[in-house]
Amino acid sequence: MPNSLKTAVIVILSRLNYTQAFSFTPNCTLPPYGTIYVSAPTVRSTLSIVWECLGILFLCTWSIQHLNVPEQRRSVKGFWNKFKVYVHAFLGKAKWAGLALIALEYLLGRAMAERKAAKDGVRRLQESYSSRVRVLREKLEDLKQPSPELSKLLEQGAPSWGIAHVYMANAGFFVLDTGISIPRLDRPFKINEALLRGRYWALNCRQWQKIAVENDYVDLPNIEAAVLERLDHKSALVTILAVLQITTHIAQLVTRTALGLPSTPLEIGTLAFAALSAVIYVTYWDRPQGIEVIHESKLDFDRLPLPGGAGVTIDDVNVEKSFKLYKLRNELMDLGHTYLFQDDYPSVSLPPQTSLDERPIPIPNHAIPVLSFGSGSKTRTPWRGFLRRLGPSNEISYVFLTSAFGGLIFGGLHILPIDSSNVVALEYLIWLASSCLVAVWPFLMLRSSFVVRRHFDNRMFDANPIMQGQILPAVEKASRSRLRVRTMVIEIAFLYTPYLLARSYLLIAMFRTLVFLSPVSFENTWAALLPHWG
């Protein structure tokens, strides 16, 4: 036998013991005949830990998604066409599920902002109605004659919208059919301008308040809350499965702690995901989920005033409608959402004119609804002064402030004791440091001018009166000076990079440490008898 072959055989034989210790298969005896009940084994497998945690991560990241109303599509025929539509919808949800894995705190901030906007919307609708009634009554007392407008307003009554209605308005459910469309132009638009480009306009609650409550341009859509409940696709089965999985997981961790048994980093990380997902789910409790249809309201041009006032007359009916529509659009553009990631709508993404005449452009899922922080608000917010100091964009400031508290929960739970007996001390210190960084670092990012962009970069339009044939208003372009670019690069390097590295390390270490667990980590407890997946 050649020397090289002998050497290889010796090395293989010497490593047999190590190879056998690399994996372990429990060898339980079979129960005798006549056995009625067999208990669970006293050890748990690596895959049982993995499947249990992955099941919780999947249920949490999927069930907390409350996306806006998607693009309205024509009904298609054929298996492959329907399959393409299904895959497109699935990938859209999978994208937000992936975002939940790497930035679950942002989804908490978005949920908190949407809930505050919904509560503010209900209050502002009632205040606007009361204010309009009061003004009309004062005019009635001065003129000493009946007011048909006041009689109609009192007959209609106060707006019947609740939190669910405002939620769906901000998600693009209530659509205004203008009857005509503004011509498509091949140039970038601000998103709030692009949303008002076609025949159908997906308006938020603040915009509906402007045209239906503050002014008598249209009637506020009247839909019973029970109808929205029937449209809600919130799955009770998924919710029950998620609750069972999380309950079993918490019982497992509590029992192991009480018995002095260590828990794996994957289980601790899953607990952090489950806790933050539960907070998000409770925050979204009143919001309908999975609504994919729209409700249309027809615009009556006879109720719209002319741009030049009551004394102006236009002979051409189509020109008159166009002027009224442009004036209405200019009033509504500044009341649109704020956008975190992107506030421009590229011309290549703008649908063709035929599509603009058939269906509305959906409100993007990263849109942040308008929040009320003004001095006239009766409901005071404890953080209002702090938000004003952060920057003029109160919506984005509010999202990142509430996201920072989410990071405090997420990172704080990672500090819980883990099985570190077979882990290098330096790696365990990196785990603790990363957990503390995730918990505290978002508060240091709040002052970043890159995060808290100027409010008017998102919404500012030149809404001057239409004069001298200028129908399309000019959109103010955000200045991108070299100094601003340098500031963005510095802030990304010093504020975002440490946080992203810490978050990535925690996510990778959760699975990597499964190969360094001590034997007692595989000891089972009575919690394994509870119903669960894994």
C-alpha cells in the first residue's frame, strides 16, 4: 500500500470518533404491546428547534402585513395568466415579509403613525363639520334669511366615518371618479401629483375632508362599518396558529429558565420577533386587512367653483371642466402623504394613458399619512415639541421615534441569557454589544437630516392660480448640492452602518450558534406537550 494511501486511512480512522460526535441520533426503545400513551422523548432535535422558530417567524412576518389597496387589474383567463397575477401579488407580500425580518422596528413606527392618523382623521372630520355648521349659522344670523346649504348639511348629519373608514381612505380604498383625465406627460412626477394624474383619484382622509366636509364639492362616501368588516380578509386561522406558536414558545423559554436550562440564541431572537410583532398586530387591530377592491364616488362638476371666481364664464364646457379639475388638483396635492424612501414617480413607471383612464394609481405602501401636530389641535401629543425640534417633517420624525422604541424592545430581549457555554467569550460579548446597539442606536439616528428629510421636499408644489394659459403647475425640484450629498454619505457611514452590522450579526448568529450548543440545550421540558408546529 502506498505511503500516501496509508496516511489517508490513518487520518480517517483517527477522526471517526469526532465524526460520530458531530451528529447524534436518540435511540429510544419501542413501547411494549398494549401501551395506550407514549410520552415525548426527553431530548429535542436541532430541526425541531429550527422548525418551531421558523414557523413563528413566518407567521409573525406574514400576519402583521397591512398593505394598501393594490393596483386594480382586469380579470384574466387561463391558468398561466392567473398564475402570473398570483406570483406578482405573492412577491409583493414576500418583499414586506423580508423587510420585517431586517427592519421590524420600522413596521412598528409605520403602524403607530397610521393609527394616529386614523384617530386624528375621525376627530378632524367631526371638528371640520362642527366648524362649517357654526360658520353657516353665523352667516344665517347676519343675513336674516334661510340657508339651503345649512339645511342640507344638517340633513346629512355629521360624518359617520370611524377609524376603519379613515384607515381605508389612507390606504386608497375610496376613489374619486372625475370623469376626465389629465394628459400623461413623460417626465418625473412627485408621487402626490402622479396620484392625481388619471381619471380616478385615490384620495386620503385629509383630501376627502377638504372636498366633502370643508367644501361641498362631493358627498363623503357612506359605507357601513359592517361592509368593511365583510371585506376584511384577516385570517382567524393564521391568528390562532400564531397565538398558539408564540404561547408555546414563551412557555418553553419560561420553563427552561425555571429549571436552569439554557435557551438557544435562535429561540431568544424569535421571542424578540414575536413580541414586537404582537405589538404591531395589536396596533393594527382596527385596520381591515387584505382589501383589494375600491369604492368609487362620482364627481359632479356643477358643484365645483371656477378658478377665476363666480363672475367668470367659460363657453366651452370641456375647457371649463379642465380648469375646475386643475384647480381641484392643486388644492389636493399639498394634502397628500409623506414618503420615506422615494417621493418621485418616474415617468417610466407611470401607466399608459389607457390605464390612467381605467383605474387609479395605488397609494404606495411606504406612504406615511398626514398627522396632526399643529397648535390648533385639541389633543396634545407629549412628543410634539420634541418632534418639532427634530425637523419640519413631523410624520417621518414620528415614524422614526416610535421605531426607536421598537428597537428598544427588540434589542432588549436579545440581552436575555443564552446558551454560551460552547461559544467563544469574545463572540458572546459581540452578541451582547450588538443587542445593546440595536436597542439604543436608533435614538442617535433621530437627528439625522438624511432620515428626517425636509417636509417640503415631499409635498411642495407651485400651486399659483392658473394664469396666462399655464395649466400645468411647475413642480419645485429638490436641490441636491454637493454639501448635501457629503452630509448624506457621512450620516450613512457613521449612523446607519453600525446599526446594520449589529442587526445583521444578530440575525446570522441566531442560526450559526446552533452548531455550538451544549448538550443540556437539547433537554426537553413539559412545554413540548403543548400544541405547536415544530
